[in-house]
Amino acid sequence: MILDKEALFSDDQAVTADAASTNVIDLGVARDIGKGMPVPLLIQVTEDFDNLTSLKVLVQVDDNEGFSSATVAAETGAILLADLKEGYQFPLAYVPNGVDERYVRLNYDVTGTAPTSGKVTAGLTLGNQASF
């Protein structure tokens, strides 16, 4: 897979509590980027997590960069700690239909005890490599 710095939500971002992705992608204008050919999305664990019970990733959109009225376009569901090991790819491989506002970000939702380790890299890609 190929990642572009301008299309990254998180670059080895430590997730030690509920948090928004470090970066927000500005689409320039409000439009549904999920129509037509699917836009690949990679969300991958780059450092094993500890302590937490589960982690959920949400794709949020808004008409303002401050995300004061954010809506959830998609979410991964709760991924258990046992799966949150380096190399794990979250089961959200494409930007969903309905991403129709100007700004897009990810939000990491931690359940259970706050982790002291665990990192994620996430972004739009040209295509995702299958993990076997």
C-alpha cells in the first residue's frame, strides 16, 4: 500500500484515551467522496495495545474544522484487546458512502482502562495490501 502524508489521519499516533486523529482531511468543498470507485482507507495498529478492553474507530465528518457538529459516517465496531497487535488492520477498508461534508477525521473510542501503549497509522491509500 502507498500512503501520502497529505492523506494521513494518524501517523504512528499514540492512542492512550479517547481522541481524534492528529490530522483532518479538508476536501475543499462538501461532496460525497464515497461514490464511484471505492476510496481505500487503511487503519492499522503499529504498536501493540495494553490495558484497554476494546477500541472502536469512527469516521467523522463536519462542515467546520473544529468538528463542533460532527456526524459519524461509519465505525468499525469494538475491536478486542487480544486483536490489537502490531499489523492488525481495522475492518473498514473503504471510505463509506455519505462522507458528504468538507472535513473528515477519525475518532478513537477507548473502552476500559486507558492504555499506556498502542499506536495507529491511518489514511487514504491507493490500495490496501491484503493481510494474510
